[in-house]
Amino acid sequence: MMKNIRAFAAKLLSDMEEHGSYSSLTLTAALKRENLNAADAGLASRLFYGVLERQITLDYYIAKLSGKKPKKLEPLVRNILRVGLYQLKYLSKIPKSAAVNECVNAAKLLNFQYSAGFINAVLRGFIREEPPLPTDNSLYALSVRYSCPTGLLTNLIAYLGQNDALLFLKDALSVPPTYIRVNPLKTDEPTLLRELCANGISVERCPLDGALSIRNAGDIASCEAFISGKFHVQDLASQLLIKTLDPKPQEKVLDVCAAPGGKSCTAAEYMKNRGLVLSCELYEHRLKLISENAERLSLEIVKGLKNDGTVYNDALGTFDKILCDVPCSGFGVIRRKPEIRYKNLKELTNLPELQYNILNISANYLKDGGLLMYSTCTLSEAENEQVVDRFLSEHAEFSKVLTTVDGENSFYHRLLPQKLGCDGFFFALLKKGRC
């Protein structure tokens, strides 16, 4: 077991850089392997995610304090410095001298004894005189302050406007809220609220019926109410999307890219577990997640199926409503997956074509008069409005459906955390036939 939490966090960060793995999977596997106590696991998680969130800002400090470009340093040394600087800047419970000493010890533990003096000098230099962050509104200064690559920052400003873009990025540096969806087949909102409160979980009602915001939940999967299927964890944006699609009992609903199945399950709950929700997924291990979630919630109408959304499958038949929540760049959820902000934008240029293809194929499964929901968890015009506009220009049999979210009646909906508290999201509802 690695007892030095800074060494643990720095090694995980370096492993992520090397292998390009997902933060949540990397951390979950490591915590399980090391079997840390609750306090150490909490600190390790905060350091790990904190560095990912603030990496550009932390590298600015490293460059100012050391006179060296961070990318020229050994990955483990660079990440020990990031961990130390994050703790000194953003955490206050542990004395600064102890934080520095632990980082120096981390270097020794990870066989970088020769860098211990360098690490000590940089961190103590920060304590003596913290370098000021740039205060102007240049792209560089905003990038440093909000820890966002300039390419993504430029795109967000172009899409949202500077004010909303910066509010979105500010929110992305905070701890995201946890929302849950009440399972009406097993309980009701007031009863579940009382049960969670009795177990020391802080709960608040949301304007959306059946949605609750929770804090201090710890390991939510070990909560008895979760195990017994009285709720599932789901961001408010996904709940709003299903409310807008409004699936009804006895309808047939197709969820084209369904894993891990949260939206399928919410749809089945709206349908009172009567009808059919066909939840499609390309990969077996992700298909298993759908089945596990539906079984825990006792939603028998959710049926998982291995299917490729980019290829027409005549055996599927037709449906009353279709959810087309396509693979995307994911920039709307960077507060939950901070590493997404560092994606290479050039590698994402083919996504709109993939998204259009899935939307185009999905439309073939819709009955006349049926509704099709296109959605992403990103904030990119190329992946959102432009995909839908192209589809409508080539499918005269489809029309726009105006829907209302938070008092705003529109066809295109951009959901933002600073306005609704949810993840960044986009959706548009289409009807086969005229409205």
C-alpha cells in the first residue's frame, strides 16, 4: 500500500498522461487496489481531480517559480509539483510546511531523490511569494485563470458569448452537484427525502418533479435506498431531456446509444413500467450496465440490445419516440470529467459526420407522427445546431417542435450550469410529420 497520498495522486496523474485513460476509471481502480481509509481516499480524490481541473494554472505557477517549462520536467516530478501547488493554493486544512514535506517525501518514495531539493525550493518559493495571475482579458490570461486551453476557450466564447463561456468555466472549477431521480414504482419524493435525511444525507428538492439534489452521500452505491432501487443518480439535464420527450405508458421507445442506461430507466419510469424501452449499445460490457441498472430499479420494460447505431437494422421495427443521444466531444461535462478539456480538437473534427449518420439512421425507426430527440452533452455548434439543420434540410418529412425549459420556449435548448445547475447539454425535438 502506498501511504504517501501525494505520491499516490502524482503517480495516478502520470499514468493517465501516459495511457490516456479516463479519470473516473483510473481513480476508482486505484482506490480499490490500495484500500485507503475514507479520509485518505477523500484527500487523494480531491488532489487528483483538483490537479486535472487546475492544470494550466498550476503549470503557470511552476514556470514562474522554477524558470522551467513544465513539459520539460519528468512527468512524476511535474505532477508532484502540481499536487503540492494545488494543495498550497486551494486547500487549507493541512499546514503548508507539512504539505511541502509530504511532496518532498513523495519524490523520494517514487525514486526521484535528486529532484527533492528542486521540489522543496519551488513549493517554498510559492509560500514566500505567490506569483500573481494575469488579470487582463487576453486569451492567454483567461486560459490561465480558468485553466482552459485557448482552442476550447475560443470555441466556447464563439458559441456562448464571453460572459456565459466564462461563467460556465468558473462553474467547471467547482464541485459539481449530485442529482438523483426518484423511482416512483418503489417510493415517492417525500418518503425518499425523509429516508435519506435520516441516514445523514443532505437533500434538497428541485423545481423538476422527481429530482432531488444530495450532498454528504459518501459512497452512494452502498446506500440502502440505492441498493433497493428507490432512485438512480442522474444529472438534471438528462432528467429534463426525458421530461421533454414525455414518454407515455404503452408506447414503444428506442434509446439509440443508451449505456449506462439512466435515460432509458427514467423513460420507463415515466411510462409506469408499461410498454417497451429498447436500449441499444454497441459494446457488451456497456450493455451489461443497462441491464444492471434496470434490474435494480425493477424496470422490466427496459430491454438491452447489442446494436450499431450507424447501421440500419430492419429487425428493430418502428417506435413512437426515439432518443438519439449521440457520442460527442463531451465539453458540457468537464466539471465531472476535467480531463476532457485537454482533448485535441483536431481529433474531434469527424464527430459531426458520425452524429449525423446516427441521427439519419435513427429516423428510419420512427413512426409517422412520432417524436425524435437529438441530444449531446457538448457545447459546439458543429455538433449541435449544424447537425440538426443539415438533417432538416435533407428530410422534409420532419419538422421542428417548440418545447419549454425553465420558461424558455424554443426549438434548440442549450442547458448551462449557471442557469439551471445542470451539466452543459443540448437537445432539439423533431416530429415526423407537420406540427
